[in-house]
Amino acid sequence: MVTYDTADNDEHPMLNRLIKLGLLLLAQGIAVMLMAFVALLVSFGTSWSATTEPASLLQPGDARSGTLLLKDDGATTEAIRLGIDIDITVSGPTLRARVTQIFRNPTKDWAEATYVYPLAAGAAVDSLKMVVGDRVIVGDIKERQQARVIYEEARRAGQKAALTEQERPNIFTNSVANIGPGETVLVQIEYQEPVHQSGNEYSLRLPLVVGPRYNPAPIVQSVDFSSDGSGWGAATSAPVPDRDRISPPVLDPARTAPVNPTSITVRLKAGFALGEVRSHHHNVKIESPENTARIITLADGAVPADRDFELTWKPAAEKAPSVGLFREHVGGADYLLAFVTPPNAEQSTQKPLPREVVFVIDNSGSMGGTSMVQAKASLTYALSRLQPTDRFNVIRFDDTMDVLFPASVPADAAHVGEATSFVSALQARGGTEMVPAMRAALADKLGDTGMVRQVVFLTDGAIGNEQQLFEAITAMRGRSRVFMVGIGSAPNTYLMTRAAELGRGAFTHIGSVEQVEERMRGLFAKLENPAVTGLSAKFSEAKADVTPAIIPDVYRDEPLVLAAKLDKLAGSLEIRGHVGDRPWSVTLPLQNAAEGKGLSKLWARRKIGDAEVARAMRELAPEEADKAILTLALDHQIVTRLTSLVAVDKTPNRPEGAPLKLSELPINLPAGWEFEKVFGERSPFPGQLRERHADAGTSPAARRPTSAAPDAIRLPKTATSAELKMIAGLMLIVLALFLFVFNRRQPLLTDVA
């Protein structure tokens, strides 16, 4: 804490303010530098403190592909291996996925392993099984803290245990305790998810790697410690208090072979005759047992978990069905899932409205490599689509920010040319301070001129402070609509979808340069055509709990997706709205609904999402929202922020007194990312996987090693402005002292004159 007594300078309020501001900036700079220095010391300390007893002597060149090595007293030994098998069954509008993680311990030590991995943001995780030899242990949903206590007690008692926790709606952690020497343990989770539809195309996205997140440094603030303002100090707050839980160690692909080999099988039962089926980022083999079904497997066998798997399919007919209605009866209630695609407004009847479009492009370090190429190509294409009646601006950000024009300018050839040159010169560097850029984009400088105002935000979303971004959108969105464009092989889809939802826009993903024109053309179809607005849903006979409670606008080729819990399956559902300036409605008899699977889980997951949004927008008090989330999670047995899955083998395995070592399994760098752009220059030291005694601390998070070895690095480069703050603070203090001396000398100068 830094303190300063202003009692002697009451006659110089300006000097007081200058000195206070200078000391505050100095304190901020010193605090950030100290944190960085401590992190560096911890990193070097843990790099050399591995306590693994070698199981076999291996030289780095002897390791098989995907094998990790630990270093101990100059010898090298294998680390815990992880293999992943994913089996997905698509049944019409929903999919059921089974993810099996195979942990093998090749060492002579008893081990505890933790693995951070992604899932789709809309996934309802509801099943956990642990397989040890011929024994299958089924997990239970518990309140998060209770589940952790159960896991910790089993770990200490030498029992095998598995714990599945949600860190974000799209980031989960599996912890497995007491894996014996030479032993293999399987942990299997299952989840339900809706299929995505856009126009004539259906798709699923399977995230395979958590991209390293940029976590802003703790904020240093001035705090008044007295009632009269005579004493003040500096305090800190953390924008990402759980940064350790979402930042697994990341391997440098230039120095380590890929890890976590993954096999994928998709059993596609579309419910209609299939046309084109396509995998966008992986080579696949496609079998066709019948015209409504396909079996898709990886053509090259297991692949490293380093990019999203994306599968799309189209019906053989020219047009996809515009209406889908599905039902499920569970626990005395009926659940309904409705997909309804409103017709597009006729182009000839539309009066194109002039638009103000603010483009925001992320040029931070995580965008290095192919992501930057995709982002620049996407924005260049978007600029070429602007009409002369439009106005626009461009904002670029890393840990700094530039706004191209003071305010939005006409989309004439000169301005578009200047913007295109600006975009083509961008290079990836630095941290990802996304919130200031979003605030700048939402600042409505022109006011309501009758123009449609749209924000197009291009980023990989690689930040840990998502909540701050959501709060900025909620507070400042005004009449703006936010369209998120996810860039790269492993974007943060939770951030993208939630930001678009709060911003009343849409989310588009571009995973390769080849997808730029096609996906941007689809986005501009949304931007250039009116949304379907004023949507409402009414059941003629049944009492219904519908999600979303407030139906959002939908854009061209997007279906309206409703889930409902009904007291009876009777009567009809009527949906009304406006397509452009014309009224539109459709009536769906409920008895025509087809059988669906997992609809109750999807309804509960969407209701939980509604409660999280209401909490973020302060429509619900935090305790009220948490109560609703917990009730839904326990009633429907799904993992949430407040609930976890835990499985315990009742038979102790680890001999009493035998040490247990914690191994946090690393992840691959997402494909196309550049290691140095994210983490800085490579360390000259030979690296090893972080490992330590697991008995320290009382939870997996507390026992988690605090920094990474050089080849498995945790924290992305933050590119803070600590040095600038220290310099500015010192300059302000010097200026204050100069003014103080000058004021004291003024009477003397007057006497001499």
C-alpha cells in the first residue's frame, strides 16, 4: 500500500491532485511489475522442481509421437498419456455425444491427473462413468462444493475418483485421483446438444482444444481509508479470479510432438434424405448405409486435439424443411422442441435502409498466423460490400486500440480505400483488451439518424474476462446490434454466442481462408435484410414454460428455436411476427410432433442459460438466479457452474503412505496459432511437464502448479503498460514539485523586481 498525507498542502489542491495521481500511477506500475516478477520466479522454481521418479530412461528422440517426457535428475521418463475417443449420434434435431478420456500412467508412481478441455457452449453434460478394469463406477450430480469434498476425501483415502467440473459453459475440467503405476483409467462423459441450422444447411461443431486465454492483470485502484479524505492507498481487484482453472499448460509445437490423440465417429440420422455431407477441417471417410443416414470417421485415424471438428449436411431436396416439431415425455411432463424458419422478405418489397457499420478487428498475439490472414480477408471483403448510402468506421485492438476515423464516414471509394490499406497493414501482437474496443464500437456518436446501426466484431474470443464484455454490451448496446465473427481453428464460441445474444445480433464462424467469402456472404445477407421482429408464441390449450421467455429477433435463413415444458400435449402452437414490414404467422398442431430424444435436458440447459443472462443483465438478483440454476441442474441432473459430477470407487487402491503426484495434462496450441505471438520468445532451457506432490492443498485448484515449464507454458503474454504507468507517475510527481518550488519563489521574484 502507498500512502500520502495531504494535510500540509491544503492551500495547493492542484498539487495534491497531481501528487495523488502520480503516486497512484506509480503504485499501479510497481504492483504489476512485482506480480510479473513473482510469476517469473515461480515459473523458474517449478521448472526445476519436478519430483518424478523415473520409470524408464528415455532420451527425447526415443519418444513416440504424442508422448510427453518428464525430467528428473538429468534422466527423462514418460508422463501420463491421454487418449480421447468421441462418439456422436445425431437423431434429427439433437445429438448425443459420448466422450471417453483414457488416462494411462506409465510411471512407477501413484498419480492424480487433471485435464482441461472444451465442449460446445450449449451442451447439457449429464453422465459420468469411470471404468477401472472390469469395474464401472457411475457418477452422481452434486452441488459443486459437495462434489469436491467427496472427491477430496476419496483421494486422501487412496480410492480412485473422478470429478467433472464446469469452469465456463464451454470449458470443463476432469480430475482423476489414484491412478496406479502402469494402470489405465477410463473417464466417460455424455452430453446432449441441439443441431444447428442455417438456411438449407445443418451442422455440428465439436471443440477439441481450449485456446490460451488472455487474462487482464489485476486492476489497481485508489481507496480512501478515512472519512475526511486525508489518507488513501491502493487496492487490487482481479478481472479473472479463476485464471488458473482455465489456463492449462500449452506445448510449444516446435519443440514437442502433438499430444492427446483423438478419434471421432459420427452416426448421422438426419430424418430426411441426405445430400452433401462435409467435414471442413478434417479428412473423413463417409459410409452410406441408407439415404437418410451416414457414418463418418476420421480417414487418417486418431488426430491431435488442436482444432474444432465441424460437420455440415444438406438435404437431398432443394429446400430444407421450414418447420420441425419434436416431443418427449419425461417424469410426468411433455417437452417440446420447435424449429421454425420464417420466409424471407421479398427483395422487391424492401426499401433498403442506410446503415452505419462499425467494424472491429482483433490483431492481438493469439490472432497471429492463419487467424490474422482470415480476419483481414474477411474485413476486406466486408468493406467491399458497403453501399454508397452506408457510413462506417474501423477499430483495431490488441492491448492498445486505434479508431480509424473520429466518427463514421460515408462509404465512398476514398474512405473505403483508406480503410482497406489500414486493414492490410495490420500485424498480430500484444494482449487482448477486448472490452475497451467493444465500448468504443457501441459509442453512438451520430445519434439516431434513422440509420440501422450494426457492430461487426472479428476475433478469436481468446479472453478470460468474458463477464466484463457481457456487462459492457448490456450497458451500452442502445440501438446497436452486435454481430460476432469467430476467427480461427478454436474460437471461444461461448463468448461469441452470448455476446451476439446480448447484442441482439448473430454469430458466424470462419475456420479457414476458404470459408471467408461463403461465410461473409451469409453474414451480409443478415446485415442487408430486415430481421424477423416482434415474435411471440402462444399455446392454444397447454400451459407452457417456454424458453427463451423473451423471443429474440431472427435473421435471414435463421430458424426460431423454442423449447417448452407442457402440462399436456394438446392443441396447437401459434407463432406470430413481422417479416420486414409484413405480418407473418404459422400454426403448428402439437399432435403432429415427432418423437425426439433428450429434449428435457435441452429445455433445462436453455432455462439455465436464460437465468445466467438475466443475472448478467441484473434482471435477477444473483442469489435468485443461482437458486433457479441449482434447482434446474439437480432436477435434470446436468453439470453447471453450481453442480458437478463425481464418481468414487469404494475400494482403496493406493497403499497407505504411498505418495500421490499431481500431473496437469497439457494441451496443444490450436492449429494456425504462433507460439511466440502468444507467449513471447521461447525459453532457452529444456522443458518438462509440470508435476509436484498432489497432497499439498485441499482441492485440485489449490494443488494445481502455479506456472509452466518452458515447453508447457501457462500464461499468455499480457503486454501490460506497467513501465508507462511508472514513468507517467514519476513525471507527474516531478511536475508537482516544480510547481511547488515555483510558487514558493514567486514572492521573492516580486520583491527583487
